[in-house]
Amino acid sequence: MDYFVPLMTVNLVLSLVAFPLRMRAMRGSILRPRVVQVITWLAILSWVPTVILLWIAYETLHPGLGPFVLLAAGGWVALWSIPFMRGLRYRASITIRRPPEEVFDFMTDPSKWSRFTRTLVAQQLDAGPMKVGSIIASTAFVGGQSLDGREVVIEYQRPSTFALQLRGVSEVLTERTSITRSDGGVTVSVTFHTTGSFSAALMGARLNKWSLQKLMRKTKEGELGRLKEILEVEDAA
């Protein structure tokens, strides 16, 4: 048991290093994604001897309780092996009284994103009109800090559908926007989906899954509300 405190120290240090690195790597990091993955798995693997020592300690101090430590560890691994538990998804929609072409063109113009989203600045890197394969470089304000990233257009059908994809360390984030005609205007629906990595989930990255989904949906609804205000009031004046 003399190794317990040093092992716990290693656990905490690696975990504290891995979490911010993964956050940075989601939207641009100076480290390669593979390096971040290695650090993450080192943090996870460092818990294995700790669990074994806990099992020995419980068996020594409270005979019969040791297996429950292993059972809890196995249950934790099994829980996050389920893709649904690692996933994040939401859907937000709003009705805007403007022509679909106008709404579509506004939403697919990166220079306009800062007017209704948390994006501070965005620029299409390839020349010509937006199309499937276009790359958008952006700087967004997330969690009190500005983060850089590159999103790829994976679907583009004017004036009804477009989708963007952001590749993180070991997961892909996809946001799809559909615009359908409705009475007096259009209905804009945005769906978001990602399945988090197994390694990040093991470290507790999805413990706030439900509250995070709710917050993300609320944020997107606020952005769509701002979009509606711009198109129906400000730009229509």
C-alpha cells in the first residue's frame, strides 16, 4: 500500500493534463491528436494498479468487499462502452418569416456567423461559392476562451440543406441544418450529433451528458432566435 499515494498523484496529474489538451484539440491544438490520445490512455491505464490496490485494501480491511471494487470498475467500463451513453445530440428549430433562399444564403455565409452565433470570426478557405468539401476556419468563444477550428462542409443543397463537420481528437461532431417552407416563411431545424470517444468517457467526460445536451440546445435556440430577429427585423427594415 506504500505505492497508493504516488499512484493517485500520477492519476490526478495525467487527468489534469489530458482534459485541457483534449479540449484544445477539439478546435485546434499545437499537439498532434495522437499525442493527446496517448496522454489520455496513460491517464486511464494508471488507474488499473490503483483499482488493484483498492481491491487488496478492501479485502484486507473488510474481507468479502474486495470483489465489489472490481465489480464497480467493470460496471464503469461497461457503461461507457455503450455508444448511446457517450453520445451528445440535440435538435432545435424556429420559424422565420423570410424566403428560404434568403435564410439559406445568410446562414451559409461565414462572414455573417458572428452576428448570431458564438463564432467570433469565420472565413471560407477555398475560393468560389460554398460547396461540399469547402473548409471554414473559425474562432469561437467557448467556456470563457477563444478556440480555433476548421469545419468541413459535408452537405450543401441550396436552399434546403447544409451540414458541417468538425473532427476532434477521436470523435466527429456533425451539425445539419434543414430549411423547409411553412406558412408565411420557413422552418429552420438544426440537429447536432457526436459520439464521444471511449477513452474520454472513461475519464468522466460524459458525466454531465444530460445537462450538457440541455445547455447546448438552449444555446442553439438562442442563436436561432437571434437569427430570426436579424432577418425579420434588422435586415428587413
